[in-house]
Amino acid sequence: MITFEDILDEWFRMHAPFAKRPTQYRSAIFYLNKDQKDTATETIAAMKQMCRDLTVCSDVQAATPFYQAEKYHQDYLKKRGIRH
């Protein structure tokens, strides 16, 4: 079973949460309950402590219903020939 902590560890391993971006492009951790919120907040606090020279710009927000983007937004990288 994959835990919320496992997901956070992998997310921070793959993702640099330090870049300041406009709100609509900023990264976020979405939680489902108080335990997940506390874990996410503690993880970001630990990251801030380790990386004092950098500002962690990821938000921690309650999960809300997810709505898939319109069809023309799908496959953005593929449509532009960008490989990741």
C-alpha cells in the first residue's frame, strides 16, 4: 500500500517546489483530511529548514472536486512534439 508520505516523498524527489510562479501555475499538495494536511505542512516546514536559501512556493490546499480540462487542453506536450 502506498502511503500519503510515500506520495509526498516521491513528489518532492521529482519536483522542485522553489520556483515562484503565478498562482494558476504554482504547485500544490491537496489533502483529504487533517492528518494529510498536517503531514504536508510538516514536510514543507522540513524542506524549508533544509533549504534555507530557497523559498518553498508550493501551497497546501483542501482537495475539491476535480474537473477534467476541455479536450483541446489534452495532450499538450504530445501535440507540440515535446518528450518528457
